[in-house]
Amino acid sequence: MSKKVILITGTNSGFGWLHAQTLSKAGHTVYAAMRNTNGKNKAKAEELSQLENVNVVELELSSAESVKSVVSAIISKENRIDVLVNNAGNFMGGIAETFTEGDIDKLFDVHFKATWRTIKAVLPQMREQGEGLIINTSSVLGRFSSPFMTFYNSAKFAVEGLSEGLHYEVRQLGIDVAIVQPGAFPTDIFGNSEYGSDTTINAGYGELAQIPEKIGAGIGEFFENAKPNPQNVADAVLNLVELPKGKRPLRTVVDALTGDFANEANANVAVQYKNFVSAFGLQDLLN
């Protein structure tokens, strides 16, 4: 197995933190991206920097120039970039009507637009190499939309759409695009949850306005009883990295307890997608 040069976003906590440790331990060269490396994330940046094969880089995902600069620096040093893991994300829940345009922009910028910024930055080098792997983090809620998480789900739906179409566009160039669909895991994303900011709407929903808090309590109880292990997601990413080019599945569900419905949906869509593409004479893209 060849060692890869890997850029991971959102490595200061959660899945990204585990991805950086897991992939570097496997011998890959990891560029662990986060913001505020000299501020609130300084301790995390210093801890990751102590690991073998890990280089911490300051990255502001909302800035296309920051993304381009980081990717260019990696390529300049390594002469290649093999894997991009788009992991950074945030969670916002609550009644859909409480979401302002600003709330929606915030969600879609980090989940969708930032994902595209990093992809667009790495694609030229991957095309030149004739190989590469882009892993985008979605969710089982990128397949089905749960009430009171409507806009978070919508952002993940957007990631799914971007990833699926791109998967077939670039595979002929030797580039794999893969989606990881985790279920609920105890990571910092829930501890940093935000809600729609137009709270004046809540009163009009009566008792329904209490449901988002009940969902939060239910997730906490689920974590306590089921104890899902976030390392499973990092292991799934490592598996994708180490699979041969062209053999990586488009979607990987990581949810042993509730993921059957997502796996079944993925399988059904794959069959119908083949029929759809073939109807337009594009079946060669499936090979």
C-alpha cells in the first residue's frame, strides 16, 4: 500500500480529530486543517502537531483564497495531493420557520460551499496526477429529512447531490469521489448545537416548540445506552483511503444501530440510477 498525502478539514474535534490520528498512525502524511490555531484551537493544534506524520495547517474554509493557499502549499512541498477528506461541519436544529437567511447561509457555507471550495482547489492536481480520492462527509440524514433538523438535513442533501454527480464526472480521470454517511455519534458537534435564530416564531408552534429540546435529550439517552463509537467512522475513512483506485464505493454508511434504512435506500437508488443514466446513453460513465 502506498502512503498518501491527505488533507483533512475540521480536525480540531470530533471525527476530524480521529481521522488525523487514525490516518497518520497508518503511515499516511496528514495535513490537519483547522482555524484559530493560535487562538482557541491552539492546544488542539499543538497536540496534533506532536504526532508523527501530522502537519497542522491554518485554514479558513469560508475564504477561497485561504483554501487555495493551503492546497498550493501542500502541493509545493509534497509535489502531489492524494486525498481530500471534507469533514468540517456544524449542527443547527429547531423549527424550520425560525431559520433566517443568515442561519441558512451559515449552514450551507460550511457544509456545501466550503466542500466545493476545497474540491475545486485539489481537482487540477488530481487530474494532472491521474488519480486522487475525495471523501465528503454526509449523514444518514442526507438520505431522509428528520423534522426539526430540516435545514441541517438540506445541507447534507446538497453534499449528496454534489458528490454523486461529481463521482461520475471524474472517475474516468482516475479520481474517486466517496460519501461517508455516519449516524449519530457522541462528538462535539452536538455540544455546539445551534438553533434557528428567529425565536419569536416559537410561540406560534405551542407544544411543538419543545420538541427540539426533547430530541436533544433523546440523543443523549441514546448515546448513554448504545454507546456508538466515533472511531468506527475514522476506520471507515481509512478503509476508503486504502482500497484500490476504482474499487471504492460511492456511499459508506457507518451506523450499526439505525443504518439499515440508509443502506437499503442506497442500494435501491444505485439500481435506479443505472437505469436513469443508461436511458440518456451515458452508461459508459458507470464503468
